[in-house]
Amino acid sequence: MSSQLSVEQEQIRDLARQFAAEHLAPHAAEWDRAHAFDRAVLRQMGELGFFGMLIPEAFEGLGLDTVTYLIALEEIAAGDASVAISLSVHNSLPTQMLLRHGTPAQQERWLRPMARGEMLGAFALSEADAGSDAASLRAEARREGDGWVLNGAKAWVTNGSEADVVLAMVRTDREGERKGARGISAFLVPTDAPGYVPGKAEDKMGLRASDTCTVFFQDLRLPADHLVGEAGSGFVYALAALEGGRLGVAAQGCGIARAALEHATAYAKQRQQFGAPIAGQQAIQFKLADMATQLAAARALLHEAARRKDAGEPAGAWASRAKLFASEMAMKVTTEAVQIYGGYGYMREYPVERLMRDAKVLSIYEGTSEIQRVVIARDLLTA
């Protein structure tokens, strides 16, 4: 693969790999136990430009293509997937919605500090009773004077307690012609606004160091210029942004799986049974071979989807293919890594059990595997 990368891509990859090896991987197990990672790493990544990878240079971003961004994200995920999800959400969702649908004034105000890593973004679409059926969300905004008042709750918000601004989808037209999905609008919600209330941190199976919580809007007042794009079009904007988000999830899957494969390969070389390293046993060799092949296939599919997106070609179904395959691949590879470790793989002091826990959510968030199959099938049947 390295021979196919440009010089710039190799440099970005190497920078991300070095950062992950020095600042993330050595602390990942500790952060997992503490349910929080050191927020200083976000500041460091901001200084290196990682929070502005997809933001144009005109707004102080790096202006990278999608493929290069995903190469870097895989490296960060191999170091610590909890940090990677914060980076992925910021880069893939709120910043991209602002780029596509924000006014010049909104872009000037928000994108520059977001590109510099001085302002962390979050994305709020799902609710407790509106997951796969996100169009059934109930949080709402009503017009009051020259502004809006928001009420309701958004569930499973990554960066919900730590973000500086949340791109939130809420209902602005509950009745009339523009009801349903067409009655949902997108708002920029500063988290220091009165009425923004983060709930308790979720106690998750994996990605335990990532900040995930329900956020509440309690008579939260916003000026009119915090509406992004046209009223009633927010759900359409969100679905388009999820295309990039799903590519980010696939990159995370590749990073987690690669870390598991590397750990399992090293362990197989040094673990002795029956008087020899277990790497000499064909059963172990076949597992490693399958793991490596599945990872390579997922990465190739991911990069093809990203290439199509960069070329301006229809990429929604390709993003779903990449997310579906990479997320399920990551679960298979990490499970096999635990198996190769045997009893030690089940113990918290070894890294592969954490990687397996981290991998599971990839087939759930930003569209379950079942939803991805719906998207892919619909694309095939309507072609």
C-alpha cells in the first residue's frame, strides 16, 4: 500500500503514527480504566492540524482530501479508538455541515477555531426513541421574537460534555406540510449557552475513555443566525454528512483491527507451547493470514469509497459498504486476536480484550449494519 501513497500522504501517515505511538497507545489501557483520556492530547492534535484536516486552508485548515484524512484517522485509532472517535466526529460531521451549508459569517466565526483545535465540535441527531428511525426525533425549536428556543434531549452525543459547539438536529415544524423528516432543522448550539445541560457520562462496553452522554436543551435560546442552512432541511444535511462519518467509522475499524493483528502476531512469535512458539502452528498461522487479508480488503474498500467521494462521484452506498465491511471485520479480527492470546486474551492486563470491546460499537453507531444493508440494497435495486 505504501507505494501507492503520495509523499504528502506518507508524511501525514507517519506524523499520525508517531503521535499515536508516543502519546496515545502507552496510555490507552489507563484511560480505558479511568473512563477518560487526557484532554491535553486534543490540544496537541489541534496544534498539529488534525482537527482541521478536511477544512480548507482559507479557514486555517489543512485542506486534505478524504483519503489522506482517513489514512491519518486509522493511525490514531490504532493508538486509541476513544481519541479517534472524538477526532472523527469533529472532522466528519459539524465542520463538514458548516462548510456545505453555513453562511460566510458562520464559517468565519466557527470554522477557524475548529480548524485550529481551539474549539471542539459535536453532532447531535439520535434520541432515546429515535435511533435508526432518526426522523422521528422529538427535540424541538420554536420561534420566539427574532430567535429560537430549544427544548428536548439528544442521546449518545460524542464529545457532549467536552465540546464547545454542537451541531444539533431539532424539529422546527411539527405540523403542516413540512412535518416529518422535512420539518427538522440544524442549529449551532454553543455549549456555554444557558439551558445546555450535559447528562451523566454513559458507562459503555468499549470506547470507555470517550465522552458520551445525553444532552438536554432546557429553554435554550439561540439568535436567528445559529440556524444552519434552510429551516426544515437539517435532516437532509445530516444524512449527507453521515456519508463522511461512516467512512470515519470504517477507518476506525481498520485502525483497531490493525492494532489487534500486530499484537496477536507479536504474541504468537513469543508464546511458547509444546516446546515452540505458537506461531509455528498452522492453526495460528491461518488465523493470522485471514485477519491480515480481511484488514487489507476493508482498507481497499474504504479507500475506494473515499476516492469516489473526492472525485465527486456518488459515494453514499460505497460509504455504507465500507462501514459495513470494516466494522464487522474489526469485530472478527479482534475476537480472533483474543483467541490467539488464549486465557491471557480475556484478561484486562493485555490489550486485545479492550480492542474487542472497542470494536463492537462500530457496527452500531452512525447507522447499524442492518441500516447499511438497507442503503446498499436500495442503491442496487434503484440503479
